Amino acid sequence: RAVPKEEQHSVDLIEKNYVYGDIKHEVNVYVKVFTNSPFLVCMDLARSQEEVIDPKYLWIGPDGKNLEGRTYVNLTETGKLMVMGFKEFMSGAYTCTLSHKIIETTTQEEREMFEAYKFMVYAYREADHTYQVFVRFTTKECELEANSQFFEELKRILNIIISDLTCHIIESSYKCHSVRIPKQGLSHELFVSFQVNPFAPGWEEVCHQVPYDCEDATNMRVQEARDRIGEFFSKQTYALKHEFQTVPTIHYVDNSFSVTHIDSCRPGFGKNDITHKNCASCCVVCDPGTYSPNNEVTCQICARPRDKKYGARSC
């Protein structure tokens, strides 16, 4: 087999698709589900720049068995390993033993050397985004019946604006407060809050059109929904200034629109910025002995862990 260009040894081979081993400690690697892992190199960077005589490589997977001949791995003759179409259960320790010879220049005596490298490889997904929106409206008084009618109508309009994106408004509520504004006296305001959520009925069908994983598509849709809603409120400001002879009873408070994003993870995944600080914003597969049954962002610890598998959704 011709040696592909990327395997010809030169210093410019330190590309992003190579991860080198380290004799002193295990190396953490994060692979997005359904994609291929980078090449795990059975050497450290220094060794890879030197001449190595009679190298042999033995790769052992998370199940403790030799990886040679497995359908989902690509093992090159220079000892690099790529795990293809990565799934939760493929997470775990990948270890490689490099054996090579050292030949004494004067006596031509041969000695065999062994070096072991350990990679902890974890499946991860992008977090799902939901946007939390806060916005305020001035009203005549808090006891007004029109307040709740207005609130329902507002939700209806917002849902229409984003319905083609299979996004919808959830967790919506409002409270009326009296607000004292410097130099203006007392006014009454509706404090409205809601979430823009990408999982409106029918979102799964949209996902079937996307190969593999849906998070990227879902996150793009919900971001677009957030932008449209932001635009809707900025138009309110314009309308109040330019289009009304008399200001309506309930109207938007200028610049009161604010938005924060909330992450959630799919079941079997969670965030942990201590254990996985190199992938702090990722939803990383739950470690054995932990589980995540829902869309929370944390893997919970099992009271009595039975099986030792990654990505558990229950104990």
C-alpha cells in the first residue's frame, strides 16, 4: 500500500488530525458522535521525529481486546489508529504498546524496548440550545383584563413567526409590577418571560433530512428563531415612535428585550467542566457508574452501579 502523504514523517505533520501519545500520562480525546476520530499516534511527538528500528504496534480497545481486524477501525502500518463512525459505546481507554529495537553502534548488539501509550477517548455531542427571553410592556394598570388577553395574543404571534422553523414558545409567564421611574412617577409594567425551544412537534421529521446528527441543524434553527423574535421587538420600538398617533394601552418598553441561552444535553450525555475541561461546553458521554435519563446537563451518580458502560440513561 502506498504510504499516504500525511504519513510521511516531517514536522509539518503536526496537523489537527493527529493526537500524539504521552508516556507520562493518558491523553484525553473527544470525538463527536458519528464522526471519525483523529489519528491516535502510538508515539510521542519527540519519538515520531526520530528513526525507529523494527517498530511493532499493539492496539487494545476499551474491551481489553486487540483492535486489529475490527471493521470500525483504520489501523495504518505506521501504528496510527482511527476509530470510525464513533458511537457512545466506543468510549473508553485505547492503549498502544510500541516495541522497537535499539542497536549499539559499536557492538551491533540489539535491545528491544517497549513503550505504552494510553488515550481516553470520549464521545461527545454539541449541546442543544434553548433561548430564555425577558421583555417588558407598559400597561395602564395591573388588574386590567386586557393584560392576559394581550399576553396570549403575543404568544400566538411569536409562535407564528417561528413555526416554519419547527420552533415554539414554551415556559411562558408574565407578572405585573408597579415601577417607579425617576422623574416620571409610577407606571405599571408586564414582565414577560418565555423560552424559544427548537423541539416543536415535527422536529424529528426535519432531523431525518439531516445525515447523522441533528444538533447542528437544530441549533441553527433555534438561533434563527431567536433572531426573528429580536427583530419583532425592535420593530415595536420603531412602530411606537413613527406609526401611532396615540400610543396603545399596552406597549413595548424600549430596549427591554434580553436573551440568554440555556444548554441541554441528550440523554446519556452531560457536561463536566472539571473532568472534561478541554471540552467544557460539550455534552460528553456519561462515565460508567453515572447516568442521565433526560435533557439535563449533568450525569448523575448511580446508587448501585451494575454495568460499566458509557452513555447510560438509567442505572
